[in-house]
Amino acid sequence: MAEANLQNEAAEAAAKGDAPLLQMVDVCKRFGGVQVLDNVSLEIGSNEIVGLVGDNGAGKSTLIKTITGVHLPTSGDIYYKGEKISIHSVKKSRKLGIETVYQERALADLQTIWQNMFLGREITNKLGFMNIKEEKRQSELMMREHMGFTSKAITVDTEVEFLSGGEKQGIAISRALYFKADLIILDEPTVALSLSETQRVQEFILDIKRRGHSAIYISHSIYLLYPVCDRFIVLDRGRVAGVLDKKDVTQDELQEKMVNLVKTGVLA
Amino acid sequence: MGEQAVITRLPEPTFKQKIARSKIEISIGIVTVGVFLVYLIGAPQVFTHYQIYYSFMTTIPITGILALALTFVITLGEIDMSFPSVMALGGLTMSTVYSNMSSVDYFGIPPLTLGILAGLGVGILCGLLNSLLIVGFGIPSIVGSIGTQFFFRGLVNVIAAGAGISMLAAQSGPESGVYFALAGKIQVTEGARLPMQFLWFIGLGVLCLVIAKRHRFGLHVSFVGDNKLAAQMMGVNVPRVRITAYVITGLAAAFAGIVSNLEVAYFYPSQGEDIMLPALAAVFIGGTSVLGGRGSVVGTFLGALIMGSLEAGIISLGFDGFWTKVFYGLIIMVSVSVYSFVMKKST
């Protein structure tokens, strides 16, 4: 009964257009005897970048995998655009518009840019033959329009191995934007990158907001998260320790709070 | 919509970019032309006559069809060692069904056709058993397929009990048309005949090329071989791609076995035992990387032409037959070294 009410509320909210993009209600995840997520409730609004912070083992990775359909929650509900979802697979979550950008692993190096852009979403006829011309044309569009690639040396036929780490992440983010992902999950996207490359990726992340989409940005580094995020969700040992608005906290304060949290177990 | 209209046409790739994109095919193309030039110059008395090419067109397709299918498995970064035995099992199935059912029409299908279908079906089953071990149980492909290689060959030995089966009757019976379609000879001019299996080789080569370049499956094979995790994360059904590749190899091996049986009108239990290394070598000298992610169907096709012509070529050039393997070895060593060099230079 209670669930039905909640569902109705969510549906009404969706109808009014003010439902959060993503809502998690009392989500728990247990692996064997280990409680990795403990009654996590959170919201991601539309057109906002939310930083997910927490020490190693806080449950960030499990939380993300629960959103993207890699894991099913042990209990609790997830709502997407006001509708309750039971995501069973990565494929289904992508269909809903949730896309993940991983470290450097999401592109295949020996294959060309256009092949990577459309991987798993090829434009094909009924027999599975690809419309290569159209895929290349749209990839070209993505590169020039979304990413600002103007170099003549890099074309859609360039193999990904010739791109820098930042450019690769750019491709992964543009791919997500191009396929209308409303919620892009950035899982430590700059881990393996140089400083200048990291800066490029930061620009790509700002672009997500500029284009009206939302993102969850995971990083160990507050100084990377702070400039691009609107809000911060602090995770500690599987629980949400607190949610902070950027306007209420400076970068140094946030950093300090995180250090204290590790020491004392309290977000203060 | 307005955004989409900005780019209506792709910039034409420059000549240099076109060359760079096909460097493997160009390298193996040059080697092939070079090898045949050496034959022509060194043994014009043999290589200016049609007979030697007729002989090549009869024998090369068997190795070639196997190599075409193996290209997919190797591009996956895996290997199938069982295909020589699958070849024999396919041939045995066809021959046995044919010789035992000659008086009865099962399901209204005449015996040779039934035998061929059964042989191809067994090839698919062999591919599925490989998949069960390699994809299902996660056994490394080289280990799993060595196991099935022995197992399939063992089945052949047990069922055939060391004896061969004659297929001579099929050449002239009511199903001679089926026979002709697989291993017949087309009289092109008075002195020149064209073996049907060569047409199959070309046809299947074109089919594999189109699948590799333009079909989703070919693309997914390259991605799985290159970066399995990325392919999986982007929604590629990795197990299905791998299973399909093993089934294609099983099917092709059975087909090659059947054609080879019909060509000599005889099944023999040791069939295929000498074909494993030439078929694999054809794939590797064709530029397909054993590390996966990069394959070339055109390269395999040309590689099969080189591998299949070497023995006759070397003997025609006046070398003793004992030299054959030395040249096999040299060609393989040189070509894979060239690829290693060419691919490194590009990065």
C-alpha cells in the first residue's frame, strides 16, 4: 500500500515535470554478509553535476553499479524520471539514458573513431549490415560540433590509439551526449591523465551541463570536483554522510570536512 | 536539426591516408605478386602454362576456406586447433550417410544432399562444443580446442575403423549436379577447365570480406579481440560473438572436408592432418594479428594463395622437395616481421 502511494506520488511528480531525474530510496546492497550500501537515499536533479565523494571502500563504485544495472539492489527502489525502474542490465539502463564514462577503458584502441562512436548502437539494416557512410557522417558531426576537433590529421577514420588520453575521454563523453544520455556517470575519468589532459576533460564535463544534461562525477580529488559540480554527495561506509550545496561550502572547507570524516566518522 | 545540417559531406581522405589505412593489404599484395613473379621468371616453362594454375585452383580452396573462417577466431585473439579433425568428421559424416542411405530417401532428401547437410550440421555441433568449453567454461581456446581436436579425430578413427569410403558413385548418380556444384569442373575453353571449389573460395572470400568490413558481426569481432571489456560495456554481446566465430569455423571446416572428399572421390580417416599449419600460416602471413583486434580477410585470401603455391613453386624452381619447409618458414618469418615493423612505425 505504502509502495503504491509512493508510486503514485512519483507518477504525479513526473506528470508535473518536477520529478528528480534520478531518485534512490533506501537502497541497500549486500554481498554475502557484507553490507556495502546501507539505506542510501539520494536525488539527482535535471541539468546538474553532482560530485560523489568518499574514501576508498565508501561504496561509490557499488552505488554506481547499482544505478547502471551491473548490480541489483538487495532492497530499496530506484526511480528514473519519476518512474520506478528495476534495471536488470547495462543495456537497459543505457536505453533509459544512463551512460557511464570509465577511466580509459571504454574505447578500443585499434579501431577507428567512427567505429568506437557507434559501437553497440550501429546503424544497420535488418540483416545487420552497417550504414557506414551515415555513421561516419554523424561521427564527423560529433567530433567537429561537440568536441571542437578541427585538426586535419585526426579524422573519423583515425584509430583511437593515436588520440591522447583526454581526447579519448572526450570521445566517450561526446558519444554519451550524442546518444541523448540524460545522466552521464563519470567514474574517475581523469585517473590516468596528465594535467593539461585533465583540464580538457574538465571542459568536456562542463559541456555536459551546458547542453542541459546531468552527471554524477566521481573522483578522489576535491580540487577536480569542486569547480565543475553543483552539489556534493558524501558517502561513508555505505551511508550517505551528507549532501552539500556548492554555495554553502568552499573548496577548502569541503576538503577539511572530508579529512575529518575519515578521522571521526562524522561529517562536520 | 540545424546543427545536423552543418556537415553534409565528409572530407575526402587524402591519398596518403588511404594508403595508410590499407598498409597490411598492400604489403601482402606486393609479396604475393613478388612470389608469383619469382615463379614466372625462375620456371617459365611451368608458370606460363594453364595446368599449374588449374592445379592451384583445385587444391588451394581447401586451405583457403579454412583460413578465411579462422581469420575471425584469430581476430578475436583466440585460436581453434580442432578444425583439421572437424574437417575429417564432416567428410566422414557425409560419406557414411551417403554410402549407407543410397537406396532410401530420408525426409525426401536424396542421399548425397542429406550427407552434405548432415556433415555441415556436425561441423556446427563441433563449433558449439568448442564454444561450450571455451566460452561457456572459460577454458583458454588453445587448450580447449586441442582437447576437441583429439576427441573429434578419435571419433573419426572409431567410426571409420581405419577404412576409407569411396564416393565415386556420386559423380555419376542422380545427384551428379550436387557433386558438380561442389567439386565439378567447368569447361571454359577447350583446354582449360575451372574447378568449382575455386569459385566457392572466391565467393566465400567476398562474403567474409563484406562481413568483416560492413557487418556488425565483423566489427564486433575486432572490438572483442581488441578490448573485450570495452566491447562488453558498450553493449556488445561478447559470448554470442565468440560462439558465432567458433560455429563459423566448424561449419567451414566441415565444408572444406566435404569438398575435399568429393574432389578425390574418397574419404580417408587421416584427412586434414597435414593442413593445420598451412591454414594457420595463411592467416598470419595475411597480416591478422595473433594478439587480436586486427584482421584482414584480403590478407588471408592472398596468404592462402602464397601458402598453397609454395610447394609446387619451389619444386618447379629446381629445388629439392626437402627445401619446401625451409621456404615455408622463411616466408612466415619475413612476413610477420614486416608486419611488426609496419605496425610499430605507425604509432
